[in-house]
Amino acid sequence: MIKAMEDTPLERLLTVIEEKLANYPDRLRAVKEIALNIKTTGMSTSDSALLSRVTDDELAEWEVTIPEIAVLFRLRRLEHKQSLLRTLYTQATVNNDVKITQYLLEKNFSDEFDSSVKREIAKKKPSESNENVLEELKDFVRSSAPQSPVSETSNHTADELKVSDSSSYFISDLHGIIHHE
């Protein structure tokens, strides 16, 4: 029994590339080798091309002449990625591997589960308004140096001073120093 060839977008893409490279069998062979290497190993296009004895310049020229080649390589890389994710998902679900489950959660939902992302978000959000921190800073300076010009002349709000993000972090640090003494 003869199996009918599937008419998938990938098969149509391969057919287009084969038609455009019909007069260049060595190039077609190299493109197929590169695509297979990318799919099976996940190597970069450049490294896979080098293993097939194709320079970056040659490959760039082929991709400009036949843009479908670049699309094929991207699809093969995605297939490799999909294969790896399926393996991880299987390990996480079938084998109940907590570490892999945690890894998948951190990678796919980093804003909710990745602690390093949470720390970065927390750094960007000052714990109190800049105005309150500035007032506390002025009070601290007034109490520690009564002769300071800050004690009499500085009545500006944070909005008036247009405090930058980096100043906010500095002020937050000073706020911490004030409250720990």
C-alpha cells in the first residue's frame, strides 16, 4: 500500500525549496543536512551550516535568494524546542518530577514563579511614596544638623523635584538607614 504524502505547510515549504534548488543539487543536499542537524541537535543555523561545509556568507546569500530556506531552519529549530519541552513535560507529569515542574513554571510563567523576576519587580516599586521618604530625609537632616540649609529652605515635594528612578532607590536606601539607627 502506498502512503499518500501529507500536504502540510512544512511539506509545501520543502517542495518550494526543492523546486527552487532543482538546478543546484549540492545546495539542496546542504540545506537538507543543515535542517536535519538543527532539528536533531538544536545547534545554531551557523554551526549546522559550518558542519555541512557552508559558510555564513553563502548561507546568507541563499536565504536572500530563497527566503523559504530561513523559514525552514526556524521551523526545524522550533521542532527541536518542542521535542525538548515535550520531554520535560512528560518528566514533570508522568514521573512527578518536582524540580522539572518548577523549572517549567519559572520559564513559562516567570512573572509569577521566578524568584529573580519577583526581586527585580520589587526593586522597581518603592515601598513608600517618594514624598514621604523625602520628608523623612529632611527631618533626619534637620535633627542631625540644625544649621543645615535643608532645615529652612527645602520645602519641595518629590514631584517638584522630579525624582528619577535611580534617586528613588537612593532615597529608599536612605530611608532604610534612617529607620535602622
